[in-house]
Amino acid sequence: MSIADKVREAVARLGARQSYRPDHRVRRAVAPAPPLVTGDEYPPPPPWPEVGLRQSLAGMADKQYCLSVHYGQQQMRADQTGAHPVIVEFTRLLIRRLRVLDVPMYPHCVWRTKADQESAFVRGVTTVRYPDSAHNWGCATDIVHGLKHWGLTPKQWSIVGHIGFEIAHQRGFKLVWGGDDPGVNDAFDWDPAHWELADWRAHMIAR
């Protein structure tokens, strides 16, 4: 029996008990049961792939920071102008889905210029030089935590990846995640903040 069926049964039993009360007793008005929320109104929460992820999620959440001015400012950090529409929409949806869970995430980088790419390569931030990064063509996004930035634990990143793939599946987006296990995706080293179009070379945008 589903939870919804159990709630309906409990309400029905309560109404039946009240109908058998003697007339001399004062009957309290029973408010109608609120409508049950189904999957049509809100998507079901994603199934957690392993034990302990709920505790990891709690370690990512910060409701007060989600309400802060700084969090709002972080949403404007990455230049998304003219980027591929799938990347722009996925970035928005993933941040919004995690915000519902009180997890503050923001887009750190979408576009990366030639100078930015070469600088990142020299600093060891990336192993790819211009023009061989999806960021150089508006086909990638880096989404990080508002306070911990890249400092989430592997288990916490797995939550981000799980929710991201759920969104991609629901919307039909073909994306590659930089946090996949070694061997699953050999395009780049482990980079859990990074998402890119699976076939980004066929969708490159010049600007």
C-alpha cells in the first residue's frame, strides 16, 4: 500500500469513528483532508544510490546562505551570454533543484576565452589547451558550491552528479559529467564541477 493510500485510509477511519459518537457529545468539525501531492505536481526525490548520502546532503545544505545577497551575486559570476541553450538551461535547472534542498550552488564558469584557457593550463587547473575545451565554445559549465566551492567530498559530489543526470534524463540532454569514475569517461581527469555536451564539437559556438 502506498503512502497516499495509507493517508486516505486513516482519514476514512477517523470519519467513521466520529460518525458513531453519541448525539449528546459535542462533535468537533473535521477539516477536509488536504489534497495529496502526486508526482504530477512535484517530481519524486531521487533514490539515494548508497547509504550515508543523506548525512552528506545535510553537510552541503545551508538555508541561511541560500537567502543571502552574496548567494544571489554568485549566480551572475559566469558569463553565459550566447552559450549553448542546453548548457544554459541545465545550469539553471541543476542550481534550482539543489536550491530546493537548501544546497547553494552557482555557475563558476561557462565561457572561457583563449587567454583564460591558457592561464588555466599554466596554473594546472586544466590539462586542455585552447581551443580543445568545450568551455571555449559555450558548450560546458562548471557548477560549484557557494561556500565550499570545489571542496565537497566525493560522496557529496556524487549527490550533485546523481541529480544532474536525473535532470538530463528528464529533459533529454546528452551530457558528460567530469565526476564519472575513471574509465567511464576518459575525456578528462576527475572534475566533478564540470558538465559538457556529449557531442560538443558538433555544436561549437564562436563569438
